[in-house]
Amino acid sequence: MCKAEKASKCAKEKPDAKPSATQACPVVKKIKVLKVEVVVDAPSDKQVMMNKLDTKVLATATMTYRDDSTDTEDLDKLPKIRFTYTDPGNNNTKHNKSYKYDGTNRLGKRDNTAAVFWEAHPESAATSSDSFNTMAKADAKPQPGSGETKTAVAKIWFKPSGVGGDNFTIDASVYKPDGTTKICDASSSEIEVWREINFNNIYTMDSESYIDAATKDAEINPAFKPKAYVEYTQGTVTKLASSLDVKYIGLYKSGGGSLVWPTDFSPAKLESTPNQLAPTATELSDYKGTNSAKKAAAKTKIEAKAQLWFSAIITAYRKSLDAWFTDAGISTASNTLLAVKYYHPKLSGQSDGATTFWPAGIQINVANPGSGLTNNKHPDDTTWREVQGFNRGKIVVIFKNYGTAARLKIICRHEIGHATKSEFERDLFGTGDHSSSKLMTPYGSASTFSAADIKILRGIA
Ligand SMILES: [Zn+2]
């Protein structure tokens, strides 16, 4: 039987009696609440990562009280702690203005009476008058300790919205039994909804580090922070086996190492029958001779062979490329950045691309087959065209001749922008997850996201 019950029983038995010296009502001890404090279990930078929408934030309220009060205004028993939240700035994204992520649910919770913001913590039974929407009342559990003042702790789970930039404070208050007279209250520090991407899909040739440097947090985060409320962290950079560390992946030999350029790629080496690719002695002498009809005919034949040789080189480097990727064993299914050295001697703008297989004056089309373009050059020219990178599935290969640091930054930020799609709920930037302006255009036309894409990253519809 508690002191409060004793008191009421006494009052009931002797409703009009004044306590006498010989028959005193027992001295009633009441609960006097002195203060309440509340803390949220969030990092010091207040970010709550909401990639997973069932993420819960622990709020702990500590009530300080005395239980020896004789003031009849005080409480008969330890009160519950009432938890509510505030939206500092009153600018959180409304439910119906937030991204609908699975055809039904939305990231935003503001102005949604069906949203559940609270969940009872196992250590504190809780009730709510509005299905845990705006408020919850949790039992405060007395803590061990002696002395005049005592403490009781109530815990509750807070379930924020999923829109980047939404912010909340958790408010704890203690009321008298009438439910309307507030005894004391307190607010927590602010928490802010963020999403994060820990980008592990970075691969590099053992001897290279340009992509490690270009994907560091300081290089990427300015695109995301603070406006998009996305925190990028560079994950593990995977170094590839040294057997894959060749100057040109287009010369790679299955199992490791490199074919010999240009010796292994002479017309005679690449042909399947004699003089299929290599000009005959007669063709060469006719071409060098003074008989203009013979010279023209020989030129046509040699150019046709040179064009076939060009095709054979392409077939060869594609085979090498396949062998390199097979040996590297990198999945093409997830957004990946890959640093290698160069593509191929004829495609990299390096000085060792020149060959000496063909007579002067021969011209072939060295444009990328399938491009429909014409780019006539001498086949022995050092560089047919320069390739700085390409896509293979979701792998973006960035060659060492990537060009400028500014371009490399755009490529890395663009690919990491795509990769956020599988890290947290957001809309597509557009068709093919590409946007109509700035960083996420198919080419990547700026180093920062457009305002519309920032909204998409936050989860605002
Ligand atoms: Zn893209």
C-alpha cells in the first residue's frame, strides 16, 4: 500500500475529522518533480542516417524528483513522461510533397496523421492518444541511488521522416494528473535527417592512385554537402593483382602480362593466310612505281588490306580487354570506378603508338567502328583517336590520359551520383538516371548537381 493510498483512506474514513494529537492521519509523502532533461542518441554532428527507413533514434528523458514532499499540491505517484517533437524552422517536407518510393509510401511524415513517429522502448512501457503520431507517454523507471533527490528515466524510440534536411528536437514534459498543467519540460539538441553513401566500388591497378585521390571525401562531398544532405565516404579502394598491371589493357594476355607492341601486331602476324593483310611485293613495287594505273590499283589494294589490318587490331584489343576483365573479376552489376593505365597504343595519345608497316600515302578510316564517322589517317599514325574512358556494364573505366583534374572530378562525382540510387530511396534523375542539366547529364556538364537533382537527392517530390 502506498503512501498516497494511505492518505485517501484516512480522509475517507474520517471525512470531517480534524486530526487530533492522539489519532493523527499518517504523514503523507508526495512526489515533487524538480526538473526533466532529455537527450537524443545522435552523433555530435546531429546527422541521423536514414538510408533505412526503419532507423530509430533513442530518446532518454531523466526526471529529477523528491519523494519526501509534504506539499499537498505535489503528486501521489511518479508521473509518466510525455514525449513530443518539434520541427525547428517549421520547414520539414510535407508527406504529400515527398518522394513516393514504392508506389505507396512516402519519405515525408509532416502533416500525415497516419505517420508513426514513436515506438515504445522495451525498458519503458508507453501509450499514445494518437497512435504514436505526435506524442507518447512513457513510464519513468526510478534509478538506484540514495540522497534527497532521486531520478527516474524514461526511454522511447523516435522514428524520423526519411527526407534529407528534415530536422527535429525531442521534447519531454511532465504534467500534473489533470493532464494539462505542465510541471516542467525540456528539449533535446536538434537532429537532422541525412542519407549516406559509402562507396566501396573503387578498383585500381596496383601501381596507380589517381582514382584513389579523385574519390577522396574532400573531392566528392562538395557536390553533396550540405545542400543534398548526403554524406559520401570513400570506401575501400581495391588494388588489383600485379599481373593485371599492364600499360595497355588492350594488349593484355590472358593469365597476366602483355603482348608485344607492335611486333605481335604486324600485318603478317595477324593474317590467317599469306598476304591476306600484308601487301605483296608486287603491290608494293607497283605502288612505288611510275605507272599511274598500276599505282592507283595497288594503292586501292593496299588500303583495303590496311583497313582489314585496322579491323584485326580492333578484334585483338577487344579480345585482350575481355581477357583483362575476366581476370580482374570485377562485377559489372554495380556502379564502379576503375583506374587503369591506358587503353591501347593507338588509342591513348602516347608516343609508342606509331608503327612502320605501311608505305607513305596510304589512308584508312580510323574512326571507331560502328560510330558511322569517317576519320581518314595513315594507319601507322601514332594515335588513331584518343579514348579517355568508357563504360562496361556499370563499370566506368577511367584511363590515365583522363585529361584534366576537373574532368576526372566530374566523372567520379557523376558515377557516385548514380550509385546513390541503390543506397537510399530517391527518384531517378531522369531517363536512364540522367538529368537535363549539370552534373547528371549523360556527359556530365558541370561538377555540381542541379537544384532539381538536389531535391531528388533529398527525397522531395
Ligand atoms: Zn551517367
